[in-house]
Amino acid sequence: MKYAILGSAGQIGAHLTEYIRSQGHTVNTFDIMNFEYQDLRIDYAIDAYIDRSDFAFFLAFDVGGSQYLKSYQNTFSFIDNNVRIMTNTFRALRDLGKPFIFASSQMSNMHWSSYGALKSVGEHYCRALNSPIVKFWNVYGVEKDPKKTHVITDFVKMAVNKLPICMRTNGTEERQFLYADDCSEALYKMSQQYDKLSRLSEYHISSFEWVSVNHVAETISQCCGGATIIPSQEEDTVQRDNRNEPNRFILTEDIWTPKIPLTEGIRRIVEYETQLCNSQKSTSVKEFLH
């Protein structure tokens, strides 16, 4: 089977690309981080990639962690980028008649957030094209774009570089964190059962476990030799007082269940960031000696 992964260089897309290839399938990757011409804001940029694929994962979006959203989501360029990405991609999916899964968010009902409102628009496109609604809950994993990193990667980078974990909030807010490999397995299984998926109920891909950001920081500190944690006095404003509860439909339908504990996912990111840090230090030493 041939898959198109739109946003293949992103946090989820990179994991999904590797996972689907491990299952013996062909992946047509597409991401502006790969080549400038792979820009979904350009009309007709995507048609040939979707046309030679059997199934498409629409993961591409102009988005990042809470700090990125806080400073950028209410700007014209953020809204315009994502509107153009959706308009061009959904048009191509409609014209070519390809089955697809769009990555929505558990924040899609939070219309005070332009990010949430845009994901809600994406869900309306899905309904119009008879595609299931799939919502992601705080998926984390290895990230390679330093401008868009999320909370777990932010904390790990600080700890690995022997810095204190400086939090942007007091850490009392709770989230449901899911490792990207678990998310990849869920998406793959859904693609394999696509015709059987409900169009009436939502599929929430989550760990289904609430943990505080304080707990995340403490876990990372333990993995990194006891890094100091410095909380902020600010309360979380990204999701305010709106706390959704995930729909467990994907579990009751016996399609997929999460497997990777938070501690294991964090350990993998610590290992990656440690190797990256050591590599950068080695390169700096070599440049200094020469």
C-alpha cells in the first residue's frame, strides 16, 4: 500500500513515516522542511503526491508548543497559513477521491483559540468529505524544529544541557500525553480499517491518563540526574478553565490501545537529546581545534 504523509518532517509525521515503512508499505513524504516546493500553501503543490498514493495522512499545520501558540496564533500569518494549507489540501483530496485522516485536536471546541477554531474548520471539511473525525491529545516525541518544540522537549533540552528546568507556569495544570509511536500505531490501524470507521462518533487518540506538568518536570529531572526545577508563578492560560474529557470510543471499538508509559517516552527523548547535545559539543571542539 502507498501512503502520502503530509507533514512528514513534523513531530508526528516523522514517527509515522518510520512506523509505516516498518510495516512494509511505501511512503510518499511531503513537507516544506524537506523542499521549498513542498509547500501546501501553494495551490496544486500536493496533487501528484496524493494521486500516486492509496491513502493520505493530513498532519501538516503551522503549529508549535504553547509558547509558539501564545505568541503567534492570533497573527494574520498564522491564520492565513493554515487556511491556505487546508483549502488546498482538502480540495486535492476531494478532487482525487482519496481516503484520508486529518489530524484534528482536542482543542477544536475551544473557539477562543484561533488554533482550536481552525482545527474545528478542518473537522467540518472532514464531515463534508465523509471522513472520520480524529482528535489528537498532546502527542510528544522527538522534535527537530527548535522554534516549535513542546513542553516535554523544552524541559528535556534544559536538563540535558545541565540547566535548571525553568517552567512557564506553576505546573499544576494537567494534560494527557501520548508518545508519537503510540499515535502512529493508532493512525496506521485506523487506515487499515478505514471503511469500517464510524462517521458519527469521534476518535480521540490519547493516553487516557491525566498527569500534571509538575509530574512531567519531576520525571525528566529524575532521568537527568536530578536537574533543579524552577516553577513560574503564572497559571496556565493555553486551555484556561476548559478541560475536555477524551471520548473513549477508539478503546470500546477495540481498534487500538496506548502502550508506551510516560516514563519510557521521556527516556527515549532524553536519550535522543543527550546524543544530539554530545554531537554538537564534539563538533564545536573540532571546530575550535582547527
